[in-house]
Amino acid sequence: MLLEMIDMEKSYGERTVVSLKRLALYHGDKLAVVGKNGSGKTTLLKLITGEEEPDTGRVIVRGRLRVIKQFDKSDDTRAHSGGEKTSVRIARAFDDMPDLLLADEPTTHLDIENIEKLESQLGAFEGALMLISHDRMLLQSVCTKVLEIENGKWTLYCSGYYDYLAQKDRERAASMAKYEAYTEERNRLKKAAAQKARQSARIKRAPKRMGNSETRLHKMGGQSQKAKLDCAAKAARSRMEQLEPVEKPWQEKDISFDLRATAIHSPVLVSVSGVSKSFGEKKVLDDCSFMVPNGQKTALIGPNGAGKTTMLELIVARVHGVQTCANLRIGYFKQDMSTLDLGRSVLENALADAAYDQQFVRTILARLLLRRDDVHRKASKLSGGERLKLALAKIILSGFHLLVLDEPTSFLDIDSRSALEAVLRAYPGSVLFVSHDRAFINAVANRIVCIDQNKTHTFEGNLEQLEQVRRENG
């Protein structure tokens, strides 16, 4: 056993972020820690390393412990880019040959090639691993157990990541079935009580002209029956009140965009032809050519520094060599929150430039996990991830013909990434986006433009299909 946590509790004020009866990691264990941003995942790692003190409980670490932090003040300042700094932290951790490795978002700023390299390193690691990551393909490839935090509750699943997701789907289906059974029984009892009450009301009192003997017979018959019906109605209401309430699970509404809001009939929205770009003596793009077809979702991929963001900016600026169809409206997202009015609510921000009615706007906000009372919160009160989702919602709802998105999943947790995928898949317009999240690319894109050695290459298919072709071609 390399790690044991016993009766661990950690709270900030009245909010409990870590509550574990017991957690143990053995040699060869590879544990994914999943949950929404701010749920307590990083706090758990800090309790293990001793950077935070638990309120109760104890941590036992055996063997050599090393940590790959998301951000580290001791980064080599000579490694200029974020990806280079992350690579240095990873190399430093593995060089120390740890028995227990804690990794907190180790794919931060890494491109796909380096993410796949890290995936191989973690897969070959023989010690115990605790991994916090929003990269779902990394979690599935590496981890054999999942520790989930949801609504303050920590639950261990002894399965791979995708099996964990399947189990969560079964749990949601069971919750919905339980709610439906509760609703059906409540409605049945309510209907039975109302029916008995109506039957009782139809039984008339004895007429005034009826004789005494007839009145006695009436009471023995009809009035006796009325009493029975009243008793049955009361019993049904009592059983209804005694039913244990079951809360309705959250159920996503279908997304159906109005095609008229983004209608444009040209088969090609953007044509890039012979575009080059240099910064000083460094050539980034050299004679690049590709198209963005109407109605398609195109991922622009390539190593860090290959010129992906530069290419997006050239397209948005419509420089020489970039041709767009007539009247094309482009919505550009570059993690810039300047489009938000921090003094206005979520809903007010989303409605400001929306091409859709309030009901549909609220549907999109809900699908991006901005639900119920959240829509009335001021934008200034949102977390960084929530502001990012609101900025994305504004662009998606504004009726653009083409969305150009630069790393839209950065700083989003897994639930938010999955939610954004669903919205973009339903979006009727075209999307051109840059991302290093392989699961996101596969879920959204149906074609790939790769920048490699300053050139662009187009592949009609998703990332998984592209990688399969590359494997087959050696």
C-alpha cells in the first residue's frame, strides 16, 4: 500500500470539500479523480502532499511521492511557452522515479502529440497514480478506477472511465424510473380520491316528504354508501401524503435551432488560397490552402506554435488570400470576455444579441449548465469557467453563419465540455475550431485541417479516422 487516507474531512467555512471514510492506493493502481471545477479535487492532492491540513483524519504515504502540478512557481524560466513548462514538470517528476505520482491537469498547454506521449508514459508507469484531468481519452486510456465528487459526496467506482460513465447513465435511468413510478402512483391515488369524492357527492339526502321508514331505509343504503366512499377518498389522500417524495432528475431539453436564423446558401463559406505568414525571420504559414464548407464542423489541428491561432485571425480579418461568400457573418471566440456586461445578468447578456426567443436562449444556457436561478446571477458573480460558457452562448445564439473558436474548452470541466459538444453538434451553422482535446474534436468535427511544417493538409473525417489512416500508412 502506497497511500492510505482515513476519516478525512476538510471544510472551508460551512462547505465540506473532502469527506472520505477510507481511500487506499496500491502498487499499480491508477485512479482518476473527477468532478466539477471547484469541487475539491486539487484540495485532495494538497492534503496528500501536506500543503493543506485536514480538519480530521490522517494521511499515510509510503515510498517516494512526486507531483505534477498544473502551475508551479519553480518552472524553468527558460522554457517560454506553457507547453514547454508543462513538459519540464512532467520530465522532472518521472526523472525522480516515484512510487506514488499525483498529477493535476498534466495536459495543460500540451498539444496532441505531447498529450499522446504523456499517455504512453502514464500507461507504462508501474507505481500508483492519482490523476486529475479533463482529458477524457487520457482518463480512459490510463485509469482503472474513478473517484467521483458530486454535490459534496465522494464515490469510488472500480472501473475504467467509460465504464464509469455507462454506470452513471444507468443510475440516471434508474432515478428517472423511480421518479416516474412515484408520479404514476401519486396520480393514481389522486385520481382515486377525486373519483370517490365525486361518487359520494352524487348520493342525495333523503327528500323532506319521505316517511320515517323510508328515511331509515335511505340512510341504511345510500348514506351508508356515501360514508364508505368518503372513507375511501380519505384513505387514498392519506396514502398519497405518505408516499416518500422523489425529486425529478434533471432532464435535458432537445436542441432545435431555427435554420432561418443562420441561413446562407453558398456551398463554401471560406476559401484560403496561398496564404503565408511570417513573424520577423520566422515563417509560420507557407502557401496554405483549404476550404471551410457550409454546414460542416472543421477542426484545425497541429503542434503548439504551428500557427493555428494565426490562421484563425487571418480568416477573421479576411486578409489577401482569404475569400468569403457574400454576407458571411463570422463569430470569433478567443477566450476574450470583453463581450460580457458584468453588471447585467446571465440571461440579459445572452439575450442582448440573440437571434432567438427567450425560451430557446434559456434552453441553450441550461444545456451549457447555466440553469434555473443561475440565469439571474450577475455576470460579475460567475466563475471563470461560467463566464467562458456565457461568452460561448452569446456567440452561438447570435445567428452567425460561421463560428470560429480558439480553444473553447480551455478551463472547462468534463461536464461543461460534454455540454458544449452537444450544443455545437446541434448548431446548424458551420464551425471552425482549434482544440487539443481529442474527445472534443472527435465529438464535434467531421473534417480536419492539419497544419504541419507550415503547410495545411485537409482530411475528410474525424480525428480518430485520421489517426487510423496514419497508423496504416506507418
